[in-house]
Amino acid sequence: MQLTYLIKSAEVRDRFISEKLPDGVKRGVVGTYEADGGELYILSFSVNGSTLAGARALSKLRGSLRDAVNARLLVDDVSLKFANSLYSRFAEYERKLRLAITLATCAEHDNFDDSLVKSLEQLTLEGLGRQLFFDTSFQGKVKSKIKDLFTKCEIVDFITGLQEDTVWIQLFREETLPSVRKNYYALCDMRNKVMHHKLITEEAYDRARRMLRASIGELDAYVEKIRSDVSYPKQHAARAASAAKLIRENYESMFQNLGGSSEQFAAVAIAAQKAASLIDTSELASIVAQTAGIQEMIDKNRETWASVARVASSLGIAQTPGLTSAIDAIGQQTQLQKLISDEAFANLARPAISIDFPALQANALPNAAMPIFPPSGGISSISADTGYVDEEVPDERLSDEEDTSEFDE
């Protein structure tokens, strides 16, 4: 297990070389990287084996070797080891969280087949949190108030006087699963670090272990309680029905927030219709021009668009003609993106156009200098949530020695 740095400054190189090493840590020979315009240095530190004890030793050294300007971390086996150790616990946490939510919502029999309730199963952990912990009605009232002039006392009094009702409160009440609720977003952040190989400190690793232990323990106790109590469903059916109503209202609010942009939706639809009948790929330039004005709207409403995309195909709420057109436009814009990009945009919305994408892509892509929308923003940064797509882990993570001896200390 090792840490490897790419270093720009000879002074920083010498400082890293002179750093006192923790027990068991070895320093490698300094290498050079002959970059055009100047020499860079490569320096590694390592420990034998792949244990949590070794990761902790290297983590302490890593904390001392900080220089964001002159040093880049090339190999970080410390974070990888911490991530490997936490991965199985995060998988257990998410499974048990979703189990508890399903049992709680299905206390009301009709929720079993409710498409919006079932859509919770498809959300990422972060997206699920937005449905569980935020009251869109409360948010709307506050936003409408701050459009007017107000004093600090007035806005505090106004907010204090409002009642906040969330899906989580309806399903579990305030006093149930306190650690799960308190730690939810901190665990979301750490889960993303684990899955995307971000730097994980020893302190963050230990904190995540404690939060996971407390949250998993509460979820185990909750599930055991409701499965052993035959009266639980009938006692909680009304609250489960209220939770389903809030889920529906949350989605309705998201669609209402798309109002006032019908002309831009129409522009998307027109551009997509041209793409559907496209034979001469030289017409791509005119399509680019027509879609250019949509970028700003998409950037401002990215989160809303993502939520709309996930549920557009299964909405049971009454839809106005304008709303239906908006959903169709999203689907059509998706078809346009598929024409010029190899990214997968599954399940965004009902397809309004039938296109032979493999054939069109084969013809169009070689002639397209760049995507219509850059990867850093716009439609290309929006993807439908298909469950655990980003939770797939490399084989080496699954086969790595699983050291959980410290988790339950």
C-alpha cells in the first residue's frame, strides 16, 4: 500500500524527503518526470500489506505532506483502503434504509402500486433525501414571502409560524430513527467519496463508521419491531397515506416550477422534430443554432429537470396540455442528444419520435465536431436515475481483504 506524489518544486521535494516517517512506513527513491518546460519529481511512501493499521500510518503522513500548489497525489491507497472497508457497510445501510421505507409506506395497501411512491426506489440516496426531508409547500410559502420587503424579525416570525410537514415525519415521526435522520446527508457525502475515489481522511473514516453503526442499529431495531407487531400496518396506515399525498404534492410542485417557459419547450420540440427527419447531416449546424437559446434555462433548472425526467413516464396526476407538451419536449430533446452523443439517457420521458439511433449515430457522429451541449452543463449533464448505476465497484474492491474488525469496537 502506498502514497505517490508528483512534485513541482525542488524545495517541496526536499521537505517531503526530510519528513519524519511513522513506524512501518518506507520512503522510495526519488524519480523524475521530464515534462516539457521543466522537471517534475515522483516520490512514493509505502507500507507492507494492505491493512487498516497501515492505512492509518500512511494517513498520518499524508496529513503532514500538504502542498496544494506544488504537489499532486498520484496514488492514494489510503483512501482506497478506507473506501473498501466502508463499502459493504454503505451497501448494508442503503438496503436497510430502503427496506424500512418500503415497509412504512406499504402500511397503506394502496401505496403498494402507487407509481409515485414506487419511484422512491429509483432515486439515488441524495435524491431520496430531497423527497424525504423537504416540504415543498413550506418552501413555496417562504419563497413567496421573501419577494416582498421584510425585516429580520418579520421573516423569523413568519417562518416560525409555518408548519413544516415532510414525508419522513409522516412515515417515522420526529422521535423515530434519530441517528438516521441526523446523519443522512453526512453519510450521503461520505458515500459519494467512497464510490468516486475521493480523498478520505482517517478522521472522516472513523466518523463514518460511527454514523453507520448507529444508523444501521436503529434501522435493524425498527424493522424488527414493525415485522413483529401485527398491529403496526393498521396503526400507521393513515400516516402512510399522508406520506403518499406529500410525495405527489412534491412532484406536482416540481412541474409547476417549470411554468413560464413554454416558448423554450417549443423550441426544443421543433429542433428535435428536425432531428427525427434528418437525412443530410450538414443540417446539424442549423439545429445547433436553434437549440442554443435553451442552454441557460436548462442550467437554471437542472435539478428540477432531473426529477421531472425520473417520473415523467409514470405520473398519475392530472396533466394540462402545456405540461404534456413540456414532458414530450423533454423526451424529444433526449432523442436529439442521442443523435449526436453516445451517452445513455434511459427512461427520461415518453419518446415522442421514433428514430433508428444506431444508424443515425453511425452517420452523424463522424461528421460532428463536438456535442451540441458541452459535458460541463446543460442536457448532457442530466441523466435519468436508474438505481445503482454508479454503485458498481471494480472487481478488486470486491475481492480485497475485508477488514471489519475495527467497525464494532
